[in-house]
Amino acid sequence: MATPEEMAKRAESDCHIPELPAQDAAYHVERLLPAEVAFERLFMDRTILDRTVCELQGRSCGWRESGAIWAGAVDGPNSIVQDVFFMHDLCDDQGGAHSLELSEDAKFWLYRELSRRGQKLLGMIHTHPEDWVGLSRVDRANQLCSRIGFWSLVVPFYAQRPWDLTTVGVHIRVDPGWYQFSDQDVKERIVIE
């Protein structure tokens, strides 16, 4: 039987990976806003936001994810929210502690309804169980809309704790995937009227 010292020596790699200069390593941390969404703004009436938050809190019950979809008009770089659709109203969203799912039938009903109203999908908002408000691998893979400029917001703690837009993950669809706005950008990008 090998000693711990012998096993440690065997685990060491003989491959040499050159070190990255500090300035190159720092470059990869910087996130530059893609030009395609440089001027995008999301406008929303306070009553729609309040209704959205109230429903997310109620549906989450402190133990499950919940979500809503915002629809309305697109005017150049401006997305103007006119309506909110709650996933649990569209179907049994199968919400669990770490996921929720909108059925294909519900998606097609929503697309037909938006077409009838002359509206576009603008964004969605959903809850996460803790303070992490990034988009999970599942969130990124199962997107409701792939339009450049589509918004995706993530509210921490199942929307059960007081929050403001600086504690929410605010993401926007760009050509290669998703871009997450900084807290400062969020204050400039989301306009509550």
C-alpha cells in the first residue's frame, strides 16, 4: 500500500502551464456591454411591478420558485411593459425548490395570445432560493425567447425578503448568450414609472 506522500507525488502533473500575466488575467474579468444592447431600457409602471412581486411572493410560499412573463411594446431600444402573465396561471408550472417549468402548450397559448394583442415578449422574472441571482445552466438553456434584448430578472430568497433592483440579477439576451448588468447599470436600464 502506498503512503500518502507517494500518492501525492503520483498526483502531481508533469505538464507545465505558463502563467498568465496579471493584466491578461484581469482582462477576462472585465465585462464589456455588447454594442447590440448598449442603449436598451426596460420601462414599467409601478403597479405592474408591485403586482408581479406580490404574486411571486405568494406563489413561492418561501419554498419554491415562481415566475412571470412581461409583454408589451418594443420601441427602438426601449421595452415597454404593458402586461404580466404568471407562469402558474398559464399551467401547472411544476415549481420546485430549485426549478420551475412552463409547458409547451402554455408557451404556444402565450405566443398566440400575444399575437392577438399585438404584443411582444419583453422579459421574464423568476425567483431563486438564496442570494445567488445569476442565470443557471437550466435558465440559459430553456429560454422563453431568443430575441436580442429579451430581459431575464432573478429575485433572491423566493421574493420573501425586502428587495430592490440592485439585489436582483438583471440579464439581457445578447448574440452569444446572456449579459448580466452591474448594479450601476441596472439603475440606468430599468425605469419604474
